[in-house]
Amino acid sequence: MTAPESVAAVDLGSNSFHLLVARVVNGVPTIVDRLREQVQLAAGMDEDGRLTRRTRQRALESLERFGQRLRDVAPERVRAVGTSALRAAGNAREFLAEAERALGHPIEVVAGREEARLIYLGVSHSLKDEPGRRLVVDVGGGSTECILGERFEPLLVDSLEMGCVVFTRRFFAGGAIRRRRYEEAVLAARLEVRSAATRFKELGWQGAVGSSGTIAAVEQALRECGWSEGGITLRGIGRLADRIVDAGHVDRIDLPALKEERRAVLPGGLAILQAVFEGFGLDRMETSYGALREGVLFDLLGRLQHEDARDRTIRAFEERYHADRAQAERVERTALAFLEQVAGPWKLDREEGARFLSWAARLHEIGLVLSFEGHHRHGAYIVRNADMPGFSKDDQELLATLIGAHRRKLRRADFRHLPGRVRDAAVHLAVLLRLAVRFHRSRAATPLPDVKLMAHKGGLVVELPEGWLEKNPLTRTDLEAESERVAPLGLDFQVNG
């Protein structure tokens, strides 16, 4: 039996995996369980940038344990995300198929900017709700996220390709720590930080906040050494850097409160943090317990409470690309009505299918802002490559595929790049969107006839009132052409009426 009041977030980080379970009372989550396991995906890649067999096995065993904890949580109340290492791994798609089976839930790989947005959401909910801009920095295993926001809204985000695991492997291989290598690491990080710092400084901020393992470990070390009573200072970073360089090797770092797993990646993380302080001109940074996993949890709650960040993004895209909302709404209503008729026979998830079909209908013409010719491809390109807050990489790819498939020829190859679990559904949703677009080609508010769809595993029959097609020859020609265009998908398409 499931526990409907529970929600859970899974964070597949480049260094550690985290599971957060909360009980929701009156819309407010209370954490009831946490799991953390150091998996070190970023450190577990071979020379070709692929996750090694040993790393994959370690990760799958961790996810199996997480999966057991999640058995009594309703599937729709669980969200799992992957970050930098899974963005970079050459065999990520193959691993994710295994990982989803082990966890028992879909896993979204989020882009760096979306990761930054979720981090800000987690941090902002852990702080007092005060006016004024804040700079939030999260040093992860494979990337560093920088966000400038006010209250609960991020204003500017950036994801930098440097993390404590990656930098430790690059500059402190084998655990040896040398002054020259530490300075080289800081310099390399400063170069990464430079462009982001320039843009952030133009807006300014009133305070800086750090989150996640590296920053928490640095603050803990400063407290242990008596160099801070809370928070992190540039002076404290300098003193800590001297201590670890003097140690000469990670095994000889004398900080008893520091966990062994964190000790191994501290040099790289500290060099990055020093570069952030210097590049942004910081003297002090407070720390927050909120991080990506908390942000995922609050974002999931928003979706459950009909405050989905993705809906805000779709509305923003409609405005930015001057979508014809009246036409989009006509196509949307018809596509959703078609979905209701075929969801059962085609085994489509009504809720998820309706969500993506609605978004695709609302954005299917945004490519017109470039040109009519090929506007389906232009729209797909925009959605595939734009920064879309709330959307995972797979979400964007599915939405782009539907938009790109709403007109002209179709091929099976157009869908092969999608995850296997959504591929067949995407084919069927594309067919429904295409039909809705054909029926509204006149772009008029004229009511449609009674259109009945009869779906079966291998195809679709469209039933129209007798004589309607004779009175509407353009639609008849369009529907006849559809029979040829969907044939490469293995679908038998028939029209009667």
C-alpha cells in the first residue's frame, strides 16, 4: 500500500547519490528520511569518458537500495534527476536504462542551467524569506552552479564545467598535493569563473550563500581549526589551503572531523571555492543545508499543486515567439479530445500524454518567427536548444520531437533518439497532433464535425459524418496524404466519411 502523503527526491550527483523522503502536511514538507551514498560517477569514467563496469555496478547497487525505500511512495510523487556526470558520460543512455530498472522510477538528466535553478529553489526555501538579491554557489562533483536570485526566483544562472572530483583528478592525481598544482587549479577555475562573474556583478547582490558537500566541508574544517564561528571567509580559505598543501597528500590532511570520502576531493573543491571568492570579489559566504535534492522536492510539490515551472516556461515561450494563441488553443483542444478517445487502446498515460500534447500544441508554430518554410524544424530546434526552466533534457527532446513531427514527412528515425520508455508514446502523440493541425488548417473558429477515432495496436481509423469530406476537399486531401506519411511508422491509417 502506498503512502500518498509522502514525496521523494533522488539526486544522482557526480560524487554522491542522495535520497530525500518527506511527509507533506498542509502543503508543507517535513523530512522523514535521508539516504546518502558516495558513488563517485565522475571519478569512475575511463579514458573514453564512459562509466566503467565497476562504477556502474556500484551505482546500480545503490539505486536498488534507494528503490526498496521508495516502494511505498506513489510513483507520481517521486522525482529522480541526474547531473553533470550523466550529462557527460558517453554511455549514459545505456546506463540510465539499467538505473531506472534498479530504482523503479524514471530518471531525468537535467541540463546545467536547470540544475542551477533547482539548487536555487532548494537554497531559497532553507533561508529566511527576505528582500534583496543573493548569490548562490554550489560546488558539485562535476560542475559548479552559480545563481543570482531574489526571494524564490532565480534571475541569472550559469553552470561552470568544473567540480571537486574533476579538478582533484586533473590537478591532484594520486592524492599528491603540491603548491604549484594548487595554484594552477585556482587559476584554471578563475578562468572558468571570469565571464560569469562579470555578468553577475552587473546586477549585484546583498549576500552570498553556498550549498552542498564541498562548501559544507570547508565550513566544518574552518570551525574545527578555530578560523570561523560560522560561514566561510577568503582569509579562512587561504589558511585552509596552506594546511592541506603542507600536508602534501590527501591521506595526511589533519582534519579529524572531515569524512574520508570528502578528504579525497577537498583539494579540487577548495581551489574552485577560492577562485569563486576571488572572481566574484567575495569576503564572506554563508552556508545552507538546502541544495539540489531539496530543490527537486519543492519543484515536485509545485507540480503536484499545479504550480509547474514548466507551464511558466511554455507561457514565456508563447510570448517570446509570438505564438498565435487562438490557433494554438484550437489545436490543443482537438488534440486532447483525440487523446481521450485513443489513450486506452494505445496504452498512453493520459496525464503525462495530455501534458506533452498540450505543450506541443501551444508551441507547434513558434518556428514561424524565423520563416514559414520548414517552421516545424525551426520550432524543434528552438525547443531542443533553448534554456527551458523546469524541463529535463529528455523532456525537451520529447517536446522538440513532437513539434518537429507535426507536419511534412515522418520517419521512424525521427523517434529513435528518444528513451525507449517514451518512444512508442511519442509516435502516437505525434499522430494526434498532426491530425489536430490538419483539422484546423483554416485557422477559423468554425466548429469541427463529430470526429470519432478508433485506435488499435497497428493503426487508426478516423470516422467522420457521411458526406463531410465531400464538402471539405482540402481536409480530405490532407487526410489522404496522412495515410502515406504515417506509413513509415508502421501505422495503418484509414479515413471514412
